[in-house]
Amino acid sequence: MLYNVVVNDWDETTYVPTALGNALLAAVIVVLLVAAVTFARLHIRIQKQAQKGDRKELTIRQLVFCAMAVALGTVLSNIKLFHFPTGGSITLLSMLVACLPGYFFGLGAGLMTGLAYGVLQLVADPYVLYPMQLVMDYLLAFGALGLSGLFSNAKNGLLKGYIVGVLGRYVFTVASGCIFFASYAWEGWNVLPYSMVYNGIYIFAEAGVSIVVLLLVPVKEAIGRIRRLALEG
């Protein structure tokens, strides 16, 4: 048995992973991180940022950075500044941290790391009513944060990539709200505007704070140093 069927405080049937389910999810995280490293390695080779003799060292370094981003993002996601009872919360810069691997290593690594982050979110704080809702809210929505890799080599790439990653997550959460949570729509509201407003409140509130932080010169310089360390050692 990979999950238990549980009725929560709102009389909703949810699915909580068992020990075996968590072990399987942990294995999935490892596979996704290894895949992220593979994509990162390919990206670096294409960009001629790595020398031939350093490939093994770079692979280990990339795995460490991707794993650290997933772990730190998960820790920060549990520091909730505001939490909706039916899902969604404003956290302490967790989305920003989850976007870093894409900015460091490119699109492929970002997407794979985002998927790993989504799987860990499922382990740490599951809110699952339907199997396909799990896919949209945890795999696709968090995986979309990896779209930050689209701008890994652009000027102000992290800021641009972060905005695109957040918008990607927003699209999937809005779609999930329309499909799976229509019955929660506020009285007098159609489901689409309800889902757009509901999900926009916590996603864009956190994004706004993160963008302000990113614009601080010391933060930009610190992230730049971390990126150089991730790529060059």
C-alpha cells in the first residue's frame, strides 16, 4: 500500500503516503536530481563552461547544489507567513530558492529539480483530493518553477526566470482550482475568477516580496557568487 485514505477536519477524503509510499517518493526525488545533474552537465558542456578534466567534479557539485536548493526550499516552505486551510500559503522565499538550479544550470536541470521539489512537497505537506490534482498541484506547478532556466544566460536572468517560473506555477494552480476545487468558489463567484484570485493572493504576494529581495544589491551579489561557485568551483 503506497497511501492511506484519510478524512480530514473538513470531511474531505485525502490521500497520505505510507512509509512505503514515502520511500518510493524519496527514490523518485533521487532519480530526478540525478536527471537534473545530467541536464546541467549537458548544458555546461554546450556552453563550454567546463573543462574536460573537471566533469566528474562538476557532476558532484551540481548534485549538491540541486539537492541543497530542494532541501532549503522545503525548509522555507514550512515557514508560512499565511496559510489557507484549503491549500496554498505565503512562505519565506521558498519559490525563489527552487528557481535557483534553473538559473544556475539551465532549463533541463531547473525542470527536473522543480519536479523533485514538488515530490518533496508532497511528502512534507500533502493535500490531495484526486490523483490528477496531485499531478497538477505538485508535479506540474512546482516543476514549472524550473522555467527559470529559460533565462540562465540572460541579463537579469534570475529576475526574469523567477517571474516566468512563478507565472508557470500560477497557470497550473489556477487550472487545478477550476477543475478540482470548483465547489470551493466563493458565493456569487464563477470558478475561473475565484481560482485566479484565490491562487493569486498567496503566489503573487510571495513573488512580490521575493522580487524586492532580488533587487537588493547585496542579494544580487551574493547569488552571483553562489552561481560562480556552482559553475566554476
